[in-house]
Amino acid sequence: MFWSKRKLIETPSFSNLMSSRRFDLIMQFIHFDRNENTDSSHPQPKLKKIWTVLNYLPKNFSEVYTPEQDICIDESLLLYKGRLSWTQYLPIKRARFGIKMFMLFESHSGYVWSIIIYVGKGTDVSEENKECSFSTQVVLTLSKPLLNKGYCLTVDNYYNSPELGEMLLKSKTDFFWNIKT
């Protein structure tokens, strides 16, 4: 859609930089890790092939920009119909099959500040709060650098719990949840 000529969704900067054929070739052959690297002690074995990029991007997202006071955590589904053991089916999402990601972003601009990719049991969440529910662990892991700084966090019903509310209030972070009807 970046190369569309329709006035409503046209993005001329992409077509000025490269053709859609060139983009398709890059996407077809892009590779982030050597196949010879078969380290069995990898911290995230399911994400081993994209681990360097996955660590690089969120680190730079958070270094380049400081979010305003209002932040939000929500899940997103990246469309994927291939074979992975951790693909999700969410019938209420536009892309019903895909890779589930938890994201912390600024409410005003939508700037993505932090990401966790859900891979099932081995999802990379903080070990500090093992006794908490998974949704609470996700929120605390994503928002850890912003705790005790007076931010206002909005989440939906999936993350809402009394234990999360207590932990966020102890760390001087306001907490709201969005009730979806």
C-alpha cells in the first residue's frame, strides 16, 4: 500500500526511495542471523533469528524519545499465516491469525516505546515478579524504566487486576483501565 496511487493512502516518499519490486526482493531475502549459530543456551530460542534486531530497536526507541505523561499498554497482532508454535488466533482483531506483541506506547502520538513478543511459556518477562499473574508481569516489564516518574498508565481489561493497581500505586504511577463494551 506504500506505493498506491490513490490520493487517500498515497505515500510518495516510499516510491521516491525505491520501487515496490526492490522492496519485495529485500523482504524475500532479508536475514538477521547466521544459520551456523546454533547456541542452545540462547535466552529466547524461539526468537533467536531476530534477537539482535529485537533488542536493538526497542533500546533505540527508548533512547531517542521520552514519552509524555500519558502512556498506554495494549496488545497487537502482527499478521502471520506461516507455521510457528506461538501464533495466536484472536477473532476480534482485524488480522485474526498472527504473532501477538505487547506494546507500551505514548497515548498522544502513538509512539511505540517498548515491545514484548509473546512466544508462549518462554515469553521474556521480568523474573522479579514471578508470583504475579502473566498480565501483571507484562505491564511491569514494559513500564519498568518509567516507574516512579509520575506517569499515567492506561490499560484495557486484560491487564486489570488489584495486584497490578497496588504495585503501580506503590511506584508512583497512576493507573486507569479502559472498559470495552
